[in-house]
Amino acid sequence: MRLGALLNSAEILVPAHAVTTQILDQRVSGFAIDNRKIAKDNIFGAFRGAKFNGEDFIADAIGAGAIAIVAHPDAKVEGALHIKSDEPRRTFALLAALYFKPFPPMVAAVTGTNGKTSNVELTRQLWRMLGFHAASIGTLGITTADEQVKTGLTTPDIVTFLNNLSGLSREGISHAIFEASSHGLDQYRSEGPKVSIAAFTNFTRDHLDYHGTMEEYFRAKMRLFEQVLDEDGVAVIWADDPSSGKVIDIVKKRGIRMITVGEAGKSIHILKREPTQLGQKLTLEVQGQEAQIMLPLIGAYQAANALTSMAIVLASGAKLDDLIPLLGRLQPVRGRLERAAISRSGAPIYVDYAHTPDALEAAIAALRPHVSGKLHLVFGAGGDRDMGKRKPMGEIAAKFADNIIITDDNPRGEDPASIRAAILEGAPQAANIADRRDAIATAIAAANGNDIILIAGKGHENGQIYGRGDDMTIHPFDDVEVARECAI
């Protein structure tokens, strides 16, 4: 696509004195936000960030062949077209989307503190069982029926995101769903494609090291409903969360169609939830009729994830009668209350990604109905992240678990002992075992056949992160694999 046509499609006006016909006739070869990745005739996004200022690299990008720079109006640009914008990240994303399209015709997004990964994966499973070529993008990477490719981030940079989504379309994917993280929404890393369905799971404390306040954290998430969701789209809202009312008000203000889910949900209303040995029986009222689902996943929050996914699929045009039987065939999501092994004494061992106070409480609550003895809990907290959640996580553990072991969980650049000490302030009775393998082995050895072991915090991750920057090292470590090894 030529630069002039791209600007016209995006309805971006450039002053006549700032551009020549020759520049507008140049063919755009791609987009980049890293000046080291610039190729000839690329458009470069120069963004101001917390750690780096992309404007410092404008001259380098132009020297490497960039023909246009998207940056704030006061940025210094010489030797290339300056596309001025008060929101350069968003302008860059919209231009890049025009370049990378087409995208899958059905695109959905999920935001919330917890449950995003489960929702996108369960939705993908349901779409696949309905016969669609579907993909999910998020913490687990890019997942299709054929493969899973790791990306390293819940929401990758905008160029990678759009390129991946375009690639999925070229491979025949018709239905795609992605995790819309607060960081990604705040930095316009998921703009451009038409988002037909947006879902909200819940809102609890997390990422205050980045957002600063809960109000800013919530504001970032709400961009999905205020600006990203198409005006003809559908909002799916888990209605049992304390913040759901504010989300509903935002959606109503835009006049967007809405599906609410939960005990307080009007569209998918939970009448009864009964735990079974390997899952739970759900009785619902949906579209004016009663329906029963035998869900092969345990816990209230797993029911919330499955039903929110059900609502997303209904919003995409599926028929209820076709969908109901499929929920009984859902598979557990990697690292989300995943049963890793059974110990020699007969105690089931579960691994979960819970790394916030609310998520930890939800994971324990999910397992509690299945425990006739003790619930053993192994967990820690990540370094260089929200320090204020550590003591509350200890308090949750002390209140709801029976035997607690505090251990290391991605210390990064912090002193691991100080992280554990902060958690122990909330759970002074807990054991303090730095080595995560030793902690897991100790919990397994202490459990009998009536007990359950929960290893929380890392879920699907397969490495322990120590140090930061150039000094960072990642030691191979997978909670599921270690649990299986220690259970033998």
C-alpha cells in the first residue's frame, strides 16, 4: 500500500507544505516500534514510555530507511514525513491495522484481573467443537487446533499482534479471541481490528506497580468497552463481580447490546451449582428456558469462566441447543486448576496460576468442597511487582488453607528472603522454604489420601526468573513436572 493511500484510508490529513507527491507515492514496506528492526520504507512509531523515549531514536530510524514517523506534534523529525498525533500509539495502531488487514471476520476480546486465559481458551475450544477454525491469543501464546506457539507476553507489541492476527486469517482462521490486558489497553497494543465481542470477567487488585491506583487500573481496562469494542458489537459481563455495575453503566451509555452472566445475570442466570466428584452440575436459565450442564471443571470461578465463554460463543451467533452439550466436553486449561498428579498417599496435586489475593482465595475455594482432610498450599510472590499484595496473600492463605509453605516465585531483581518475609507477615504460622522444589516435595510428603495440595502462582510457566536486565537468568522450572516428579 502506498503511503498516501494509507493516510487517506485512515483519514489522516497532512499539511501540503509538509509532504511531496513523491513521498506519498512511496510504497510502505512495514511498521516498527524498535529502531533496530527498521527496514527500508517502514513507518516508525516513536512513543514516550516509562523507561525509554522512542523519540530519542527517530534519527536512527530515518537513517535506517523509515519514510514516516508517528510521534507527538512537538517531536523533532527531519528527513521523513512527521505524522503528528496527540495519541501516537493509537494512530500508529490504526495505520498498521490498515496495512496488515484482513483479519479473521469474528474477533473477540476478554479483559479482567483473573480468568482471561481460561476464557479465551475455553471459547476457542467451544468454537472448534462447533466446527469453526478458531484461535486464541494470550498468556499461553497463540493456540489453534493444530499447535501452540509461545509469544512471551499476554498482549504482545502492536506490530506483532496485528501481524499474528493477519497471519491467522491467511491460515483460514475465522474466529479469534485475545486477552486484552490492562497494559495492552493502556498502550494501544490491541487496536485496529474490528472487535465484535468484548467480555469482562472481574476486577481485583493487581498491577499497581504500573497503574499506580485502582482507579487508573480500572480506567485502562474499560478502554475495551469505551473505545475498542465496535459500536455494533456485544458486551459480555460477569454480573456477580462488585465492579460489574460500573461496566454495565459504561456499556449502556454507548447503547451496545449486552449479555450478563452469573447468579445476578439476566441473560445466563445461574439457578444452582452442585459440586460433583470430577466437576460440577450447573442449572441455568438461558433465553427463557432451563438448562442443565455437567461441567468437567471444579470450582465456582471455573463455572464463571465456562459460562462467560458460553456467552461469548452465543454472542458470535451459535445456537443454544448446539452449545449446551459441548460444555460437558471442555478440557482444563494449562496451569489453571490443573491436576498435575496424585501422590503415593492418594492426595491430588493441583497447579494454578493464582498470583493475587482474590485469585488465591478463589482457587482455594474451588478445591475446598473436595477436601475431607487438609488443604496444603505452596505459593510465593513475584519480585519487581506490586509489593502491596504480598501480606494480603499471606492473610488469605492463613484464613483458608490448613498447611502453608511460603517459597520463591520469580524473585527477579529483589531479595527472595524479603519477599517471603512480606508474605509471612500475613501468615506467621507458615513454613518458610526458599527452594520451590523442596517446598513442593515437603507439602506432598505431608499430605495423606484425604488431603489436597495446591501449588499456586506460576501455573503454566516453565522457568524461575532471577535478576533483572542484563543480569536476568531463567532457571528451568515447571510446577506440574516437579509435582509429578515429587509424587513418585
